[in-house]
Amino acid sequence: MTYSRQDYNQAVEQIRLKTDLQPTVGLVLGSGLGSLADTLENRVAIPYAEIPGWPLSTVHGHSGQLVIGYLEGQVVAAQQGRAHFYEGYTMQQVTFPIRVMHALGVNTVILTNAAGGLNKNYHVGDLMLLNDHINFVGMAGSNPLVGPNDDSVGPRFLGMAQTYDRDLRQLAHQAADQVGITLHEGVYVCLAGPNFETPAEIRMLRGMGADAVGMSTAHEVIVARHAGMRVMACSGITNECIDQVDSELEANHEEVLEAGKVLVPRLTAILRGVLRTL
């Protein structure tokens, strides 16, 4: 499935029927992290089903609505839940919301996700700021930029050397330091899912230099950068990766959601600090 500018504009028109606010910052909230959108002031919540073309979230922990309101003086459009490739959507469908945000006037996107901690220094409840990623799904051929390119939006061949905005990362570290939160910085690896990784896969990914692993974010980041948007992304470490076949432990989605309860206040403090200084 491919979309045209008309498809994005139809979604924008429907959103603007619900609110006059003009967001300039987009938030994408991952598993267990959606409650951050509840903190927006003068908020308007629009169910995804009411926005033409918008993919519906089917995963527990993703509420499935776009919330627009104020956060630290910034007008923010927050995705309370996202669609994933493993749900059966195409990459163009998964990244449709990013295209719509751009059409709404958003110029800065902050993405969050739940991730497994590959780095042995990471623990459940930690936060990792992304400074790079390894996109296995895109490298295997499922890239959201495959298909016709709109040269008026972005280039056919997109450079990815400076994907995660250095100034935004600096603001995030400053915000974390101010409230005494440890904020790691590292490499996120994106896999297709929906199964969690085998111990052998964990050892391979760790050996490649990845610090956290998840099933989202990289394709959304690619589309945001294609459109010229500034990008910041943060992983909440919701489980420690299992790298031994005889371990008594097993990863599951319930622990991801449970860890979100710890992560939300920490993530909220950092995002508020970043938004205050934008």
C-alpha cells in the first residue's frame, strides 16, 4: 500500500475538525508509556478510527488515540499507542502517522519505546537515549521509503549518519541530570517481532554493538528524517535479555507493561525538561 499527499491531507482535515491547536512537536508513545499523554493540558483525544487512513493499534498497552494539547508550553501531538509491522501492517501504514504529523506542521518528533536491555550495564527501569540504530527489518527489504518518492518531501536516497539530533540529546541529558535520573546513551536494534529473541540472537546482537532491542521506532525515524524533522528517541528498558538456553527466565509482554509504571515518571521528567528548553 502506498499513500499520496491527498491521503495525508484528508487525515489532517479530520484532525483539524476536532481542534484548532497547531502542534509543532510530535510524541510517539510505546508499550506501557501511553499514560504520558494524559498529562497534556487542554487535551483533545481523537480515536485512531476517526482519522482516515490511520492504522489501528491492536496491542495491549496501546490505547489507540491521538492526543493534542499543551506540555510545558509546547503544542504537542501525542500518539497514545502505535501500529507495528508484526501486526500485519505495511511499513507505509506503520509510518502513516509520522507523515500526517509532518503535514500538521510538526517539525520535531520524540519517540519512545519499550526495549530489552542488551547492554549488561542496563537494568529494568533504566532509560536509554538513542544515538544510532541498526534496522534489521529495513536492511532485509521492508523499508518505509521503498516505492515512489515524493521529491518535494524528501530525497530518494536518504543519508542516516546524523539521524538523532545532537542538540536534543544534549537537552535530554541536561534534563536528566537536573532531576537525578540516570540516562544511558546507545544503539537500538530493530527487529520485526512479535516473538522475543532467542539466547543465540541476543548474543549475536550484543556482539554487534547494540545496547537495546525492540520492534519499532527505526522505520518511524527514517520517515521523520526523510521529511526533514528533528528526531529524538528514548528506550525504556523493560526487561533484561536472556542469553542462556537453560535460564529459568522467560521474556513476556506483561513484564513490559509492568515496567512502564516505573518508567513513565522518569520519562515524563526528561521530556518535560526537553520541551521547556526547546
